[in-house]
Amino acid sequence: MRVLAAILWKDLITEWRSRDRVVAMLVFSLLVVIVYHFALPEGTGPDIAVHTPGLLWVVFVFAALIGLNRAFAMELENDALAGLALIPADRGWVFAGKAVANALLLFLVQGLAAAAFGLVFDIDLAASALPLAGVFALGTLGIAPVGTLLSAMAVRTRFREVLLPILLLPALFPVLAGAVEGTAEVLRDGGPSFASVQLLLVVDGIYWIICFIGFDYVLDE
Amino acid sequence: MNGLGPIASRLRTVSGALLGILLVTYVYTVANAPIDSVQGVIQKILYVHPPLAYGAYLGFVVTAVCGGLYLWRADEKWDRLAIAGAEVGVIFCTLMIVTGPIWAKGTWGKWWSWDPRLTVTLLLWFVYLAYLLLRSFSEGGARTARFAAVYGLVGIALIPLNYFVIEIFGGRGMHPENLERGSLGEGMGLPFLMGNLTLFVAFWWFVLARWELENLRALGLAKRADPMARAREEIA
């Protein structure tokens, strides 16, 4: 647990000092929102409300990919990755620290990007901010573990930025299905249904366990 | 090198011979199977499509199980078998994804439908394409093997999760629930059985051949890396 806290603290403090990942994720998210404006000529009509959950999660996935690509790339400098591998504790905790940091950054960007989306497409997301935040958090907790695990793999390959989305996107289907459904239910009924929350919890739990164990085999010196 | 090599080689010979016999009977029974009264001749895809699906899933199970064995035992032969399973699985899966829409166009009237089973299989196909890309983009050696094993296990965990998703959100299936329960017309049982049997044996024949090839490659690489062996070869 102490390792988790230390890694988390290290990642957050580096991010706070440079702010490059969050800024990159945010700028990219806003650009995607602008692309939506061109992709949906009549997007500002009532139609947009139906598509909001899906469109939002596309933004979030793109933001996550941008952030995750950097998650381990920054550890390559000065061979910091080898240092992480040599930590005298279960490497799973290194993973957990990294994954929690990734989740927090993504969650922050989600909030800002959703606010911008609601603003420009005139959708009142603030009214259901709390349940929305809950669904976003559950979805993010599903993206973060697989994303962190696969990012640690991709960073050790050629074409790492290309490989990560190819590895990650097929694995995200259960998370995205639950998250999009949950978001739609919040916007429609004011709260997510038991089924989507249950699905997200189950998937999150399974992913955290698999990735916690699997990370031991992924990180090496 | 290991005791499994000669056994695998013998198994491949036996399955190859068996495959030859089965193929002839298979083609004969399919050619003589009755034409479906509703769907017409296109229904004969039945004798190829589901057997391919079983092979595809089997390949992915082989990959995941061998990946797990590799992580557990750190024995490279399991990793090489995992490669064989993934490659043959992807080929079976690709053929299934090709034959499916042809049948669908003839019977459902459209090439594709987001039927649960289709969706899950398509996702699985992407997972294992990613698996092969991961292998080819990594630098090789133990790290590649470990990465691939972990990814293969994540991939197999996705199958039940994806079905869980579909069950919760109630995807309407267009695939028949159970083919075996007497839904086959008269005279269609035998060619269907032959199709399953033949492609099952073909699957293992391909896997064993691919495994042997990978074993030989590893042997060749080891030999090239060993200066003594090279010197001995030069003298001879």
C-alpha cells in the first residue's frame, strides 16, 4: 500500500509540475468536440441528446489513449522503468499506483470535457452532475487498469503509440457498453439502472484483479 | 530438446492421414446432402461455418491456456504452441467471418447484423489480431512471450464478460440457440457431423504443423547462437 501511495504521489506531483498530460488530453478532447460540430451538421437539435452518451465516451476514450501513451513513456527517461521494476515490493502495487494516477487524471479531463460538451451543444449536464460523475468514475475505473497494463506493454514495443489503441480498444467493449448505457440512463431517468452499475462493478473488479496479477509479468528490468 | 517433439510430429502424421480420408468423405457427404427447401443451396454453408467457429474458439483457448502455462512454467515450448493456436485460430475466425455474411446475405437479407454472437466474435477476432501485432511489434524473446501470454489471458477473460454485457442489455440474437437439438433437416446431420470432425482434425493438424515449425525455428536460432555447434558444422 505504501508503494501505491508513493507511486501515485510521484505521478501526480510530476503531472502538477509539468501539466503536459492533462493539457494534451484536454486540448485533444476539445478538438474532438469541435470535430463533432462538423460531423453533425444539425447536431444542435434535439437529436444530440440521444447521442450524447456515445459521443461523450468517444471523447473520453481518445483522451484516455493520449494520456495512457504517456503514462509509461515518461518512465523510459533515465531508465526509470527499471527502477520501478526493482522496487522491493509486489509489482502489483506499482501497477495500482500508476492506474489510480491515470484514473484520476482521466476523471479530471472527463469532467472538463463533459462541461465543454454540454456548453457548446446546449445540454444541461449540470442538473445530473452527481450521478454522471458516478458513472464516469466507474467507467474510468474500468479503463484505467487495462489501459495501464497495456500501456506498460506497448511502451516496450516498436510503434508504441500505434499499438496501444489496437490492444486497448477491443478490451474496452464491456466497460464502454456499461458506461454508455449508464450515462444514457442518467440523462434519461436521472440515475443509472442497477444492471449497468452492476456490470461496471463486475468488469472493474475483474480488470483490477487480472491486471494486478498480470503486471508482474509485464514489468521487467 | 523436449519429449513432446517426436510425439507432436507423430501426431501430426496421424492427423494428416486422418484428415486426407475425412476430407474425401466430407466433400462427398456435403455434395450429396439434400438442398434446403427454404434457403436453397446456400444453406450448405452450415457444413463449414459452425465448425470454423468451434475451431476459432478452440484456437483462442489453446493460446490462453498455453500462455498461462508459459507464465507458470517459463518453458518456451508452451509459448510456441500459443503462437500456433493464435495463428490457426485467427485463420479459422477469419474464414468464419467471411462465410457468415455470405450466408447472412442469402437468408437474413443483409451482410451484417449486430447480433450478439457476431459482435462478440468480431471483438475476439480483433483481440487476437492485436495479439499477433503485439508479437510482431515486440523485439522477440522472453519479453514478447510474456506480453503475449498476458494479453492472451486478458482476451479469453473478455469472452464471458462480453456475453455478460449482451445478456444484461438484451441483444436480440439471430443465431439459432442450439443446432443440435433436432433442428437439422433429414440427411443434414451426417454432413454436419463430418464438417465438425474434419475441421476439428484439420485444426489440430495445422496447430501441430505450426508448432513444429516454430520449434525448428527456435532450434535453428539456438544453433546459430552456439559457436561450438557452428564450428562443428563447418568442420563437417
